[in-house]
Amino acid sequence: MSLDKGTKEEITKKFQLHEKDTGSADVQIAILTERIAELTEHLKLSPKDHGARLALLKLVGQRRKLLDYLNSTDTKRYQTLINRLGLRK
């Protein structure tokens, strides 16, 4: 259920703040969003997979905490990231 190395590297390059950035909130949120999308697709095919459902809920909560942190520290970056990821309408 985890992302492969190539996908993570692509996401990291797209959302990193500087050349060596691999762990900023932006990158972490983008990776979590991709994992959430994969788990959502998996659950559409396997609705009785309760372990995956719990993992999905955990990932959503983790992403929510990171988004709250980013919003409280740098609102402009938060708004830009939400628009880039398409999380709000």
C-alpha cells in the first residue's frame, strides 16, 4: 500500500522548498495525499478491508494535523499548497 520510490521522488521534486528539502510539511502533505488517493481507490474495490480503512483514517488525521500546523505558521504557503493539491473547493 505504500508508494514506490520513483513516485515519492517525483512528488518531492514537485513540492520541495529548496534543493535538499525532503521533509518539509509541503512534501509530507503531498505524499500523504497520494497515499490517501491510492487507499481510497483500493477501498472502492475491496470495501471489506477494514485494516486499509483504519490506515486511511490514520493518514487523513496525520495530513489534517500537518495542514493545521502549516496554516498556523504560514497561511500563504497553506493556501498555495491546497490549491496545488486540489484539496478544497
